[in-house]
Amino acid sequence: MMLLALLLIAGQEPQCDNPIAQSDMTRCEIRRFEAADRAMNRQWKITLAAMRQYDRTPEDDGRLGYADQLLAAQRAWLAYRDTHCRSDGYRMRGGSAEPMLVASCRAELTENRTRQLAALAETN
């Protein structure tokens, strides 16, 4: 009976407006990151399309175009985000809060990157 109760509690959705348990805080930050990542991916498509459109302007100076440069930058940014946030989580290395810190960092940086991508699409 106790095992069933624990399984039911574990399967419940966390109350992210006021999480109390560490596991709920972690799950809420993971959700926040997942939502931020989805938003960034939507914005990425918009910004990449804008850069591809801008690349149609004939300025062949031998350098990469906007879209290629943006893709290289995004790949480098993703590697930076993940590495930086893993190191940020090391403040609580091995503790139950480590995954929460990593997810929170990833969410914050991803939200910021989404704004950067949106601004880039608006200015070009």
C-alpha cells in the first residue's frame, strides 16, 4: 500500500507556482527549460529564414553568408550553454539541487538567446 502511495505521489505534476520539495523544484526548472527550448527553436526557424532571405542579396566577398555564420554561432552557443550550466551546477555537485541549478541555468540562458535571435531577425 505504501509503495502504491509513493508511486502516485511521484507521478503527480509539481505545483510550479510554489514548489516545496527539491524534486518538484527540479522538475519545474526542467519544464521551464523545455518550454524555453521550444520557444528558442521556433524563433530559430524565423531568424534563420530571415538570414537566408538576407543572403539573397548579392555580396560575394568570399565570407560565409549570414545563415551559415548564424548556424556556426548557434552550434557554438549550444555547446557553451550546456558546458557553462554543467559547471554552474557544480556548486551543488552530487547534491539533490545540482540538476535544478543546471536546468535553471539552461532555462535562463535559453530565454536570453531567444530574445537575441528575435532581435537579430528584427534588425535585418
